[in-house]
Amino acid sequence: MKILVIGGTGLIGSKLVKILARRGHDAIAASPATGVNTITGEGLAEALDGVDVVVDVANSPSFEDRAVLEFFETSGRNLLAAEAAAGVRHHVALSVVGTHRLAESGYFRGKIAQEKLIEAAGIPYTIVHSTQFFEFLGGIVQSGAVGQEVRLSPAYVQPIASDDVALAMADATLAPPVNGIIEIAGPERVRLAALVQRYLLKSGDGRKVMADGQARYFGALLEDDTLVPGPGPRLGETGFETWFSRSNART
Ligand SMILES: NC(=O)c1ccc[n+]([C@@H]2O[C@H](COP(=O)([O-])OP(=O)(O)OC[C@H]3O[C@@H](n4cnc5c(N)ncnc54)[C@H](OP(=O)(O)O)[C@@H]3O)[C@@H](O)[C@H]2O)c1
């Protein structure tokens, strides 16, 4: 199959392109760095020529509320219109577990807009909802950092390694469209504040994490189970300790 990976130079996209190629497919990385821009439309129609499946793992370069919404709305509109014109048979996108419970957050309003466009486009689709990537723990530290303290919610998380996300995305890409959502998560459910404290300690970072039920997660208040999947998610096999020992994790 010919598969176009939008955001194919990113963390998940670059791993996904390699997995699909190893499985014998013609997988192409598309992003501004390769001359394909879903915001300006540059290179999009040409890149979609003869493509069977599109996977969208792009992300907004800015996490500022308005910029994220504009990115996912404009990118989604341009991409889905170009796919319809090119006769693409399956649109696969990566989003986040709990997205629809997180509308207080500007970032997640962007993801909700992206998913609505996909559902309305009339192209068969699969939306994969992943929990937080272990690789994103540094970003979570930054989001809660106030001086020498990191203030974070004690809500549950079930983070996943990006390698396991890419494998799940490859399987979803090669399977028939589900016209709905698949959930994926890591093997262990832990409290966010406690996990980040372990991460800082292992990274040799002396900052203390304060568990605070009122601390917002990218603008949203969390209930205990806001960020964890419902029953029966696909589970990645890599736990935190294994991921950390394999990574060069530093805050
Ligand atoms: N972080 C998490 O914990 C988490 C959890 C669940 C789901 N997700 C979702 O996972 C997805 C991928 O995340 P990631 O961390 O792999 O992203 P990333 O490493 O930041 O990569 C973003 C990709 O988007 C591309 N891109 C940016 N602007 C573009 C444009 N105008 N047109 C086409 N491509 C563009 C970038 O291309 P260039 O390299 O050319 O700039 C890059 O390839 C996101 O949609 C995110 O919402 C993330």
C-alpha cells in the first residue's frame, strides 16, 4: 500500500514510517521539512497522488490556545479536502485518551476540533486515542514548574512508550477503518504527581513534586480517571523503568 504519514518527521511519525516500510509498504514522510505543509497546502495534492491511506500524526508547533485550535482546524480542513479529491480510502489520526473530557484546555479544544472534522468528512477513518507518552514527561514537568517546585495533579495516568504507540499506529493503519476510536495505553496505572517525582529522582533533578488536586493539566482540572482509558485498551508492553533505562531521559 502507498501510505502518506503527515508529521512523518516527528517523534511518532518517524518511527511509524520505518515500521510500515519494514512491513513492505511504500510509506512516505510528509511535513514542512519534506515540502508538504497542511497549513499552506504546499505540496499536498502532489504528495497524495496514488495514496491509499493517510496517517495524521502532525502536531501544532505552538501550544498557545488560539494557535493550537487554528492549527488543527486549518490542517484538518486542508488535509481532508485534499484526501477526498485524491480518493484516499482510510484516514488514521492520533489523538489523546480523554480528549472529550478535557474541553477546558485550549490544546484539547484543538484536538476535539480535529476529531469533529474527521468524523464529518465522509472518509472511512480510525482515530487512535493514546495516553501520555513517557517522552512527554519532561513537557509535563515544565508545565507544572514553579521555581524549585513542580505542582501537579495526583490524578491517574497510564503512560506509554512512543515505540509502542508507533506499533499500534502501524497496526491501525494496515487494518480496515473502524469509523470510531481505539484506545491505547501503557502497562501501569499510576498517579501523575508520584510518577513525575520518580522521573525527577531518576533524572538526578532535585525538584520536589507537590500533589495538588487543583493543579490544572494544560488548562483543565482533572478527575481521578480523566486521563485513563475505559475498559479493554490495547496495552503497550514497555513500563516506566524499562523505558527510562533505554532512554536518555533528562529533564
Ligand atoms: N505527547 C503526548 O503525550 C501525546 C499523547 C497522545 C497523543 N499525542 C498526539 O500525537 C501526535 C504526534 O505527536 P508527536 O509528539 O509525534 O509530534 P512531534 O514530534 O512534535 O512532531 C510533529 C510533526 O508535525 C509536523 N508538522 C508541523 N506543522 C506541520 C504542517 N503545517 N504540515 C505538516 N506537518 C506539520 C512536524 O513537521 P516538521 O518536522 O517538518 O516541523 C512534525 O513532523 C499529536 O497529534 C499529539 O496530539 C501526543
